[in-house]
Amino acid sequence: MKSEPEVIVVGAGVVGLSAALALQARGLSVEVLDREGPAAGASAGNAGAFAFTDILPLASPGILRKAPKWLLDPLGPLSVPPAYALRIAPWMWRFWHACAPARVAASTTAQTALMDLSRAELEPFLAATGTLSMLRKDGNLQVYESEGEFRASLPGWQARADHGIEFRHMEPEEMATLQPGLSPRFIRGTFTPGWYSVTDPRDFTLALADRFRAQGGRITRCEVTALSPAEGGVSVTCAGGEGRLAGKVVLAAGAHSRPLARGLGDRIPLETERGYNTTLPGDAFDLRTQITFGGHGFVITRLAGGIRVGGAVELGGLKLPPNYRRSDAMLKKAKAFLPGLATEGGTRWMGFRPSLPDTLPAIGPARSTPRVIHAFGHGHLGLTQCAGTARLVADLVTGAAPPIDLSPFSPQRF
């Protein structure tokens, strides 16, 4: 058995590595375990946004109104493969329950608190990890195809205004100045300047891994199969039977966290949103801000390595094969929405977003032992909330008082 670290972090995605670095900053020795290595999952293929203005939960009455139409299109913004429909039914029931107005209001308040913390922590965290140069502040443009679609969005914008989020609604002329090349089918838009991004999410996550190693941290490839309380700490079992012992463990394994949490007595309804995208060459389009096509459930964003078209939700678990027709469908729509977009030479990708039915992550101690801290289930917002989650994890591990109320994020809330 190798020398025992004070803390083991399970998961080398952006949340796990951010937490590991925050724990190092508190003077703790840390080892990170991951089944594939750094940036192997959703941390590599996301849209690269720090979406701090995205305070409204996915579980909402608006989504309920759209869902029936979306579900009729197997390549649309929301789909459930028939082979997974029965398996996902309990999660969908919880999602429907979370759409009640009072629950949406509570989730929005909790999400706003985590967003505010994550925004406040982000730039100091980037500066401390040598990644501040990767930050961009290009904003986001949400576009609408009809007055009805725009009006339906206004309650959401009012909720953002109530929380002090800056935005401005635009007519086509101003939209064209901000982002030339949009199809005239988009008759209104809303620009949020406080929507930041990173040059490339994979490069960013790998840079965090490099900084963690440079500061004495160890990253080991290991598929963790069990966590269990042990005398003086937590026993960690890897595939093949290899064991480790740590004083404390942070479970940040994203979509693969559910069985490990269950082994600790936490029946957390974690599901997998399978996200798809296509990354085109950098000269595919003169993209000046991230664009959200909300009515179609996807975005287009500029990265250092190209133009990424992706999003949508496929509730299909971890085992079904990818359906890359979904990537192709989004790319076809993107071409119609941005007629000048060159769609040749792209690389397709599918990844797993760890999603909980109320849109809030699970952050807090396990039921059976306070020595295990859960930190997973961020859905589309893992990158956005990485610095805030890292701060919370470091506080929980070291016994400091967290700066926000963690009860809405309790792993036992279900």
C-alpha cells in the first residue's frame, strides 16, 4: 500500500481537480484517483462557459410546456431512447415534482447563492492556479424566432433582474452589430455580458492537473469500486482489489458517482444527460460571442481550438451507444441559423453530464460517515461552479464554516 494521503479525491474532472487544488491550498496532502485520467469526460467536451447568469433550474414549468413537443422529435433538444424509458421513469417523476413553483423558487435561490460564490471565487482561483490567461469575457447572446418565444422568456429575465444580473434585450439591428451573420429568422435577442468562458475546457482541466502535480499532488489511474468507513479514515477499493486508506475522501466522480454513494447509504437519484457536440475548425465562422439557440436546446461557442456546436439533452444512461445523428442534427440547424458557417472538417463527441432532478448538485457529507464529502451532480454547470464547489469542499473537509447555506444541496435531501 502506498503512503496514505490526508485526502483522496475520486474524480479528475474539473470539479475534482478544483477541489484537490483548494485542499492543497489548505496545506493538505491529496491524491486524485480516476478511471481514465484528467479531463477524460464531460470536462473536456463542454461548451467552455462560466454561465453565472444561468440561475434558473432546468426543472421548471417552462420546460414542462416544451417537453412534450421536444420528446416527439428523437433528434430534438430533449430525448429519451426507448431502451432507457422505463429506467428513467423514477427520475422523470422527481423532475416533474421539482417543477412546482415553490420548489423552482427555492432552487433558484439556492442556485443563485452557489453562482454568486462561484463567480467571486473564480478569478482568485484562476490566478492561484496560473490559468487566469485562459479566461474570456465575451458574453452570451440568446436569440428568439418569434415574439411569443421572446415573451415567454421574460419571467426568467425578470428573475435574473431581481438577483442583480445584467442583461439587455436587442432588436435585429443591434444583434447584427454584436454578431454579424445571424439568420433574419431571429427577431429578438438578449445579451448577458456577465457570461464568461474559457479558451478550451480540456486544456483548462489539464492545466489544473499539471498545477496539482507540480505542487506535489499525485494523480493515479484507478477505477474506484467501493468506499467504506474505516478506523481513522476511509477505505478506498480499486478494481482488481488494490486498496488505499485516507483520512477523508471527496467523491467527485461525476456521472459515475451514484454506485459509490449508494455503497455509503446515500440513494441519490443521479442520472446521465448525454451531451453531443461537433467541434469545427477555428475559421468555420467569425463568432464574436457565445450564442444560445434556446428554442432548440444548443449553443455555439468559440474555443481556442475551433468552433463548438453542441448541447441538447439525451437521458440515456452510461451504457447505450452514442447516437451521433444528434450531433449532425444540431450542426444542420446551426448552418441554417448561421448561413455563413462552414460545417466541414468537424469532430463529433458525446459525454456524460451528471444530473439531479432539481438541477442542484449534491454537496455535503455522506450519510454513513462525515469523512466522505459528496461533490457531484452539477449537470451542465460543472465548469461554471467548479471554483465555488472547491471552496465549499475545502471548508467541509477542514471544518470551516461554509459561506452559503448548504441544506439545499444536501445529498440526503431526496
